Amino acid sequence: MKRFQFRLESVLHWREIELERERDNLGRLLAEERRLAEALAELRGTRQAARDNLQRGPFEGADLRALAAYLLACEPREQILLQQLAAQSRSVAEQRVKVLEADRRVRLLEKLKARQLASWTQAMDRQLDAIAQDTWTATRQLR
């Protein structure tokens, strides 16, 4: 009896490698998106802390000028981070689509393999039944 062999095994292996690569890319993009979100949150937090610091006591003119300059400098940085985060979110969404497509291709080949294995198993069962029947018939005729 011939053992089961899936003709497209190498294609399936290649598709699995492709899927893993796409998942790795998605992981890197998600990590970068988290880093940008954390940087934005940190910037907003330090800006809010600087504003809250105004409530604590009397300040000199130089301190207020420095604080105002810092707060003004925070605005463009926040806009840049927001743009980078939006671009990164788009990249993540596009990569998710690529992962879903790669996963679909792998599942398609796995289903084909399962169907072919089921068909092969059924043929082997019929062959074993025929051999068993022939053996039984042969032993009955010898008696």
C-alpha cells in the first residue's frame, strides 16, 4: 500500500512561511504603533504636569517664559506624533489584511490536503476490506 503524499506539500510549506513572515511584520508594526502611542501619552503627560506646576506657587518671569516656550514647542511635536501614529495605524490595518489573505491561502491548502487525505483513507479502507474478504474467502475454500 502506498503512503499518503500531498502533491502540494511544498506549496503549503511556502505559504506557511509566508504567513509567519506576514505575522512577524504585523508584530513589528504593532510594536511601533504602541511606541508612538506611548510617546504621545508621555508628551501629553509632561505637558499637563508643566501646566499643573503653575498652580504650585509664585514664579519668576524667566520661569514663566521657559514654561511658555516649552508648551509652544510641545504643539508641533504632538502634531508630528499624531501624524506618525495615524500613518502607522494605516500600515497596521494594511498588514492585517495581508495576514488575513496569507492565512486564507494556508487554510485553503490545508482543507485541500484534508480532503485528499480523507479520499486516500477511504480508498485504503476499501482496499483493506477487499484484501480481508479475499483472505477470508481463500481460507474458507481451503477447509
